Amino acid sequence: MSFTVLDGGDITVGLLNSGDAIGIDGRWCPVVGCTSVNGWVTVETAYGYPGVTAFMDVPIHLARVIDVAGVAS
């Protein structure tokens, strides 16, 4: 299993899912869960990693496992 890094102005905290990784302070932090209320997203990370609360349109560095099984080449 390997991660694909997604970044750019259109990659925001509102796109995070459980199982993703978010770049915080120069390291990848595994995302355990996310809660969204009134546009604010609280990101719960694995034990020992910093959590984040930000508005849903804040740009982030996101790493996600992309399942390419069954994709024709």
C-alpha cells in the first residue's frame, strides 16, 4: 500500500477522509477521523500526532491511498 500526494489550491481540509494522511509541521500524520460543523473541520489524528481544526476551504497537503486495481492501462 502506498500513498499518492495531492496538493494545490483545490485540495482542502474539507476533502480529508479517515485513512488519509495530512502534512503537519513537515511530517505526515495519519487521519483517524474528521468532524465538520458549520464549515469548521476538526481532524483527529493518530495518538502522538497533532490535531487540526480549520475552516473547510483551507489548503492542505494530502496523501491518500489510490486503489488502481482494475484500472485499464
